[in-house]
Amino acid sequence: MAAAGGFVRELERRGGPALRLEQRAAGGVGCVVWDAALVLAKFLETGACPLARRAVLELGAGTGAVGIMAATLGANVTVTDLEELQELLLVNIENNKHLVTGSVRAKGRRCHGVSAAP
């Protein structure tokens, strides 16, 4: 069941139950599962790039859809995003931990402004 102001999107998997990803009705772009994330997650599932026992880092993970899918395929994943998205990442990791055959953890970062390269 999704929290108030949220809703769940299911991501079908070939090898078992679907991933259940909570999204938020309000918030930034990181609060929803983007179609591009679905496409990449499904590509990973094809096995074209084997992930078992690989270290994976997902930057700007948002809901964590791609990273969690990679973890269900045996990867050891770190999903990252801004502090305000950590709760959503942790909820999605918790809701899908029974499907993970590798590992998955969330890391956050505070946004201190934009800087340009020298």
C-alpha cells in the first residue's frame, strides 16, 4: 500500500514477481518512475550485460527502479540521490528486498549549489 500522496507502479520481471515501486504525486523529477528507467531495467534483465557479483553505482536513482532491478539480478548496488529522495529510495528497497539476490543500499548527498568546471 502506498503512503498518502503516493501510488505504486509495478515493473514486471521475467523471473518472478514484479517489482513494486512507490512514487509520489508531488515532488521533483526523482519522485516518479520514468519510462527510460523501465527500458533500462528491462534491458538489464535480458542478460546482455551479466550483473551477478558486479558492483553497480546508480547516480540520480530517484525511485531506484534500475538499481533495484540490478540487485534482483545479483549485482551489489549503491543507489544515490539527493537527501530529499532518501526516504523514497529506502521505502522501495524495503518493499522489494525479498527479490534481491545481490545487495542494495542507498546513499544521499546534500545539494550545495551548482558549480562549473574550471
